[in-house]
Amino acid sequence: MATFPDEVYSPRTKENKTGVEYDPDKTKIIYAEDTTKLDDEVVAIETELHGALTREYADNAAAKTGGLVNGQFYRTGDIVKIVHD
């Protein structure tokens, strides 16, 4: 099986330029708050994928019996799979 990094991505702290105030209605300017939200998504995805590598089930039915819900990842051997209906 492939190895996964031991640590999840940890984004650096970002700040807006001095005097710039966050306005979510302005979509043409990138604010620190916007990129922080993207960083949070990356961390969430990496965390879920890391969980997939530690959750091994024979098939979809076994994964559901094990408590996983639709959309979660698990693996069977070296193959990463997604729980589905």
C-alpha cells in the first residue's frame, strides 16, 4: 500500500494588507479570510483521505455496517473507495 504523509498540511498564517478590511461581497479581491477557508478545505480533505487509508473494509456493505456514510472514503487492500448507495 502507498504511504501517506504523517502530518497533514499546515498552512501559514495569512493577514490582509494594512488598512484593508474584509468585504465578502467584493469578489475581485483576494483576502486572507478567503485563502484561509481554502486552506481549511485542504486540511479537511487530507484528514478524510488519511482516514480512508486507516479504514479497511471488504466492500461497500461492510463499510456501511462499520458506520461509514455515503461519500466517505475507505479502502480494500490498495484500492481507495467511496461509500455509496
